[in-house]
Amino acid sequence: MKRILFIFISFLFYMDGMAQETQIQLYKENVDDWVKDDRSLPIMPTATHDGNIISIYSDMPIEKLEIAIKDTYKNIIHSAIIIGYSKCHTFELPRLPKGKYTIELTIGEESFYGHF
């Protein structure tokens, strides 16, 4: 019985080790006036996906995050506004078919987008 329990626990650790997040390259949309003097610290988020799980990380806590996931035809597949003060936001898209998607993030007045 102990041997079966050990094999089962080892299998769980093996499956967890196989999960691998793929980084989504994010680009910043520059719609600001070039003359504007902004002295606040910039927020540059990092997005990753592992199948249907998408994670967004930041060096600084994000208070309000707007997320939109679009397909290749620019149809919105998923949209959310996350209100919370955190450095990591993770969410799952349960019925996301395989394909190419675009993620659009809006943090305050700054917008970012990436393809996965």
C-alpha cells in the first residue's frame, strides 16, 4: 500500500513538472503625446499562458486591470475587469479552442497587447 501511495505522489510531482508556462511577448501602444512629462514609474507587465491558464505578472502591484482576449477575426472571446491590488493575476479560459489569439491589457491609461 505504501508503494502505491509513493508511486501516486511521485506521478503527481511528475505531472506538475511537465506544466510549462509560455511567455507572451507584450507590446505597448503609444498613444500618448511625446511632449507629456510623466514622472511616475512605468508598469511593464509580463503575460504567460499554459494551455487555458493565463497569468499576468508585474513588478509593481496593479490595482485595476482590464483584459480582453480576441480571436484572429478580432471577436472578443473573453473580457474581464480585475479589481484587486496584486502583482499576479491568474485566470482560466475553460473552453478556449486551439488557435491564435490576441491579449489586450489596459492598466490605467496604458495599453499593452500580445499574440499567443
